[in-house]
Amino acid sequence: MRITDVEPILLRGETSYHATAGAAEATDNGDWQLLVKVSTDEGLTGWADAETLAPAAVAIIAGQGMSILGFRTLKDLLIGEDPRDTARIWDKLYVGSAYYGRRGIGMQCISAIDNCLWSIRSQAAGVSLARMLGGRRRDRVTAYASTLFRETPEAMAAAARGYVERGFQAVKFGWGVFGEDPGRDRELVSAARAALGPARHLLVDPGWYPAGWKGEGRPRSRREAIAMCEWLAEYGVGWVEDFIHPERFDEYAAVRAASPVPVAAGEQVATVWEFERFIRQGCVDVIQPDLSRCGGITVAAQVARLAEEAGIDLVPHSWLTHLLTGYSLQLIATLPRARFVEFNVSQSPLTKGIARASFDLAPDGTVGIPDTPGIGVEVDIDFVNAHRVN
């Protein structure tokens, strides 16, 4: 089997990332989305999404490369390769793009391609990705509703009650207005906890540059970060997530050592070498590789082994389309211990329309993990063709 084409597909939507003022659902990135499609001479294809600066990623994958090693486009490096050689191809892509890649957009593109290759590999073997990775340890996992902070305690309470009514046993509120006003932050968390009740999990993602994606404010000091963890503990928060600059491993380790609330992070970390340092320096209680950023399944499987050795939990960050949820579920199925899958309830019309999957929430708050060849998620080709702009 050989790779015949690598296609970056740029999709355009009509909504933008935002949190609502009231209880209505928030919206993830609905203006641009990148998909990657890898095709083979045997008719098997792999699809993956990536959360990145999509227009730039198109050039990295299939633009104009240079002849010298380290400046090649990823498509040039892939054509003619056997897609089942995932480990060797990962190394080839990493070295072949080394002068402009290694992290950031380059690694995010490699992540999407790597996921595609693992999907093809499992399809070729006629088994699910989880079985290809070593076997399924579970058929279901608890899903947490992942959304943004609303602006008022009343809106927070109404939103939380809505997730309870839908059957979720865990909810994560993140970003939005959190960080603009410390007094209001406490009121919002208090309202969410009261609405969820004591038996359900409340998770908090404060963001690492207050206030939110607007790019305003300044990073928290170490003292401020610890103080925030201390008052969040008063509301039984299950973890506080990704609230320190991703380059500050030393800061994470210091705050985690002082925090009464478990610390979760890792969505901005890439390559197994960075994850090894991040985990061994004692930065987190819950490691959160994002399979569309970390280096793909190839890296995430290695991170799972590091987490097991360190005795910490692994919960993939998966706030994107059903494709990323599908890949994350397959990894989760293989873990010795699995707490949650992140379930993006804030999908825009663009991210929601890309792929179809039967991730129905059971009365106990769990979702099933597909056991069909690949990842059990089907791309809506008509939707993709209607929204693509390249």
C-alpha cells in the first residue's frame, strides 16, 4: 500500500468563537477549520482535523517546498510511502520539516497526518484503532460537557442545569469572562456548583492569559495562581486546567506542589520529549495531550506510558470536531485507568457538520467507544465540499 495524495482542506464558516451572555450555548471556532485527507492506492483514506492557523497550514502541507532537507513540504515527504509505517514516517516528517517546524503549526500538521495514517493502518488490519494500539480495556467512558463560562451567576446556573438534564455527570467551564473580575469569578463557580449539586464533577479551565481569548490582561503571578486554586478548592473543583503559560514548566511544578486542587494541563505540549520533561518535573496530576497538536497518536501512545509510570491520569484534550473525539476515545479505550472524555458541547455549525458519529450519552453519563475498523467516525463529504474554499 502506498500514499497517493495528501490533501489539506480549508473550510470556511460564518460564526466566530464566543461565549454567550446568557445561558445559551457557547461557540467554538466557527470561522475556519482545517481537515487533512490522506489517500492510498488501495482505496483506503484517513481523515483528521487540526486546531491551528488553517490558511498557513495548507502551505505547510501542500505548498511550495525547497529541495534541501528540513524545508520540505509534508506532502512531498509522504507521497509513495507505506502509510502503515507510522513510526518511521513520523521521524521523516519531523526531520524533513525541522527548520520551520518541530512545534507550532508544523507539529499540528504532523499530528493530523499521523492520525490519518493510524486510521488507515487500523482499517487495513480490519480492526478498531484501539485494538491496533494494543487492545480495548473498556467499552464506555464518562463524558464531561466542555463549554465556556457565561457572564452572570444566573446564566451559569441555567446552563449547568441544562447539562444535568441532558445526563452529564461532569461539566467543565472555561475561559469566557473568567479572569476579568475575581469577585465575579467566585460567583460564577459558586452558581455552577450549586446547580450541579455535590455528586457531579465540576472542572474549571481559567485560561492562561486573562481575560480569555481577547488577549487582554497579563499572566497570573505564582501567588495569584495558588490563591485561585485555594478558593476553587472550596467548591469541590475536580481539577483546574491549563492556567499557566505553557512554557513555564517550573511554574506548573511549584503551583501544583502548593495547590489543594489537582492540576491538569498539557494541551499546548508537543513531542514525547516535552511531555517527558513536563511529567517528570511534577507539573500535573492529569496530563492532557491534544491529539491534533501533540504529534498525533504516535506521540500520545508514548505519553500514555509515561503517565502510567508516573501514576497520573491521562485525559485527552479534545475540543474540536467529532474526528478528534473519535481518535481520543480510541486512545482512552486502551488506558489502564480512564476518567473522562472531553465532549465539546459548543460546536459551531462548521465543526459540528464535518463528521457524523453516534456518541449518544447514556443515562449514566457515559458514551460508547466504537469498535469498528478505524475510529468509528464518518466524514460528511457533501458538507465538506459545500464549505471548502481551496
